[in-house]
Amino acid sequence: MTDTKGFTPVQNGAIIELDRGARLSLAFVAPDILRLRLAPTGAFVDETTFVVEQTDWPTLSASVAEADDGGALTLESEALRVEVARAPFCPARLCAQFGPPDLRLPY
């Protein structure tokens, strides 16, 4: 586990800065698909994936918000909401909810 050092919102998600220069990209490639990419050295160098073959996704818009206390980052599309705990950061602590915003449960 590690702590996040900061984040940069992008049109379809966010880039999270981790310890030792590592970066994590969370990007919506469809309203109900969130792509996670880890760059241990900070540079995203390979588009190869062993899970989904498609790489030419349309660019979607997503909202990115930081909790008032800085403890979590929330990314949201029209079909999916993902909350990322920032300290300590651990991929196992990603929380996701599917469905329209008015039917989602509070965390």
C-alpha cells in the first residue's frame, strides 16, 4: 500500500500520482467500463492489454471530485461511480457502484 501524492483530472477520468514516481490512470472508455493503467516509472508506454482488445475508444466525459477532507477521489460517468481512497491507497479499496445516479447507494 502507498499514499497518493496528488491527481490530475483529465476529460475521461484522472491520473493519480503515487509514491516513487508511479502513476495510475483511471479512464472511462465506456459509460460502464473503467480502464486502469499503472505506470511504475511514471511513463505510460504500452497500449497492449490482455483483457480487452479494443484500443480505439471514443473520448467520454467524466466528473472528478475530491472529498472535502481529501480522503477520497470520486470519478463518475452516467453509469458508474468509483471512489478511490487516497491514504492509504490500495487497488483493493476501489469502490464501484453501477446504475443511474439517482439509484446509487451512499458509501
